[in-house]
Amino acid sequence: MNQTEPTNPSPIETNDSGPAFGSRPSANLYATAPRERRGPGRRRRLRRVLGWAAGVLGVVGAAGTIAVLARENRTFTAPAVDLHASTDAAVIARGRYLVTGPGHCAECHGAPDQQAARAAGHEIPLSGGVEFVLPVGIFRVPNLTSDPETGLGRLSDGDIGRVLRYGVRPDGRAMLPFMPFADLADDDLTAVISYLRSLPPVHHAVRPHDVNALGRVVKAFVIAPKGPKGLVPASMPPAETAEYGRYLAHNVANCVGCHTRIDLRTGAPVGPTLGGGMVIESMTAPGKKFVTPNLTPEPRWGWIASWPEEVFVARFRQGLLRAGSPMPWNAFKNMSDGDLRALHRYLRTVKAVEGGPDPSRNDSVLALGPE
Ligand code: HEC
Ligand code: HEC
């Protein structure tokens, strides 16, 4: 299936005549660990991001305040997503697999006080509440259970589909770019929505985000929703092929989002695809940073270049081994052997590049000193 031709319509900003959709940088918040406590390591990046934001503020200048007021709640239009939840047991089971496995939704939406139960292999309520403390404010992860007041009971199936595919809320405001699911195939998106609809309601009101002054500027000038990168397939049936592995790595499990170097100020990739070298702070051990390994088949620098398929599959079954790692091992551990084989086959086809942590030193994935 060709997923590179951009034929899907993208969200369009409605009350602004600025540059076209997609031309503005967006902060890649996905790669930023949520923090319930503030660690010393966070300040360094904070300064870096603030440096960029100061630039934005400089450009905005004195007249900026008015501009911010006019633009911070700008709305976007995006195509309606005509998908409907199913009560078919097989569809719900597929959704459950995607949510608890490759899609790793509980990593962010899981109840924060039950993460230990999740690490022990239990399914925990997706009732939200995790806080991301960012330079632009404190962002809280919403409740995805079916509760009609505090959960997804408030949204129609189409609203949920649109927010995940186009990043546009029912009222037209943009969501922050925390989630990389715009390119999920129609039937997988339907399965995810069907599973979410099946979740027992948990009444848990998550407090609204606290967006600070800087965040308001970012909302006004930087955040624009990203639509699908290409033609979204109607269906992507699992197969032990490199093609399906590519779908998992790019559209579902976000291997590319962490194993590719990204400029945190712009969200743009600055390193080769899956070449590793991205520094990510731990979610559970504030201040501890990791460097993602190079997943390409380069013989010297490819971290897994010498791993046969069975070793790769077995490694995922083991789950988290490096304490504090931001990689969602607890969810990926639930992936099927077939999906893991597909991923391995895809990773063998990626363009080999040098760089990333040194595979001859097991601890080279730990970032030392200022990045
Ligand atoms: C990296 C963290 C992260 C992961 C992983 C993640 N989410 Fe989210 N999600 C968020 C954040 C943060 C928001 C709120 C964004 C905002 O308000 O701008 C959100 C918002 C949502 C919303 C909108 C809810 C509402 O009430 O407006 C839905 C639906 C959703 N997520 C579903 C999912 C599903 C399904 C998955 C897994 C396939 C998932 N999320 C994985 C962080 C995450
Ligand atoms: C949220 C960021 C993130 C995501 C998403 C992610 N990784 Fe990782 N990955 C890391 C980090 C950080 C490390 C180094 C620490 C560790 O080994 O846990 C790592 C390590 C690895 C390793 C080496 C493990 C070892 O034992 O040496 C492999 C293999 C790997 N990732 C593959 C993948 C694949 C395949 C995907 C997608 C299915 C993926 N990663 C998604 C962050 C991520």
C-alpha cells in the first residue's frame, strides 16, 4: 500500500491568513517525558525551549499581545471522520490489542497511581490525570473511559476519530501534538474507538490544562494540527511482512518518534530515520536521561544489527530492563510474535546509517552530562 502520496485532506486554519497548514513548526511534545515532579535535568531543556520561545516573543513584539488575544483560540476545520464504534467482539478485541499493545495508550492515559499494577501485567483504567510539566504550562492527560461527564461519553465516535486523525477538537481548537495516530488505518481507528466505548465508566474529572503566558503565544503562533502524512488505508490486516512492520513502526507504535533525532524546538526530524541518538528524559526517574539506539541494519552502529528475529522477539517479551527507560516496554511486551517479526523484518529494510549510542557498550544508552 502506498502511504506516501499525500491525498488525504489536511486540517485548514479558518480565522487566520498566515502561512498554510503544516508550514509552521510544532513542538514535539511526544518526546517529552511527563513529570509529576520537577527534576534538575528538565531545566536545561527548558532553557533551550525558552530560548526559542523568546525568539518567537521577540518577533511578536509590542503589538504581540493583541495578536495573541486574537489568535490563541483560533480554530481549524478538518474533514469529518465517518467511523462508527462496533459492538462486534472481534473488533473490540482488535481495539484492545492496539490500545494495550503497540498503541501504548495507558503509558499516558493510565491512572497514575496504578502504573505499578500495569508493570505487573494488569490492565488499568484509562482514567487519565498524568501531568506533563512543560515550559508552556501543565498539561493533563484526559479520561478515556466512557463516563458521560468526565470521559469520552461527551464525544461522538466521529469526534474521537477526528481528534485522533486530524488533531482537531469538536469545537475546532487544535490538540497539542502528543499523539502520533493520524495515520491509523480506518478499521484500526474504528477498533480503537470500539474498545474505548466498551470501557466501564470511571468518573474522574481531570483538571484543565494550565497554559502559561508562553504557552498562549505558542498556541497562538506555533501549534497547528497535523493531519495524516499520506493516504490512510481503509484496512491494514496484520501480516508478518516488512510492509506491515513499517505501518507499526510509523503509524501505531511510534518507534520512529523516539528512535529518530528530533529538534524539540520545532518537532522536525534532524537525524536519519530510525538512526537513534535522540535524548529523552525518564518519566519515572526525573533527571535520568536515555539516548535511543540506532535501529537501522548498519553493521557497526545498528544496535540490533546482529540480533536474529527470535532474539528480537524474546527481548520484547522481557519488558523493561533498564530502570526508568521511557520506552513503553510494558505495553510492547503485549505485542504478538507476528507483529514483532514484522517489525524486525521492516527494520532490516531501513537505510543503514552510522551514529547513535555505541553498541559495543551496553550502558551507552544512558546519557551522561549535559546533552
Ligand atoms: C505520549 C502520551 C500519550 C499517548 C501515548 C496517548 N495519548 Fe491520548 N492524549 C494525550 C494528551 C496529553 C492529550 C490531551 C491533549 C490536549 O488536550 O491538547 C490526549 C488526548 C486524547 C484524546 C482526546 C480526549 C478528549 O477528551 O478530548 C483521545 C480520544 C485520546 N487521547 C486517545 C488516545 C488513544 C486511543 C491512545 C492510544 C492509541 C492515546 N491517546 C495515547 C497523551 C497521550
Ligand atoms: C517513548 C520513546 C520510545 C518509543 C516509542 C520506542 N522506543 Fe525503543 N528505546 C527507547 C529508549 C530510551 C531506549 C534505551 C533504553 C532501553 O533500552 O529501554 C530504547 C531501546 C530500544 C531497544 C534496545 C533494547 C535493549 O535491550 O538494548 C530496541 C530493540 C528498541 N528500543 C526498539 C523499539 C521499537 C521496535 C519500537 C517501536 C515498536 C520502539 N523501540 C519504540 C525509547 C523508545
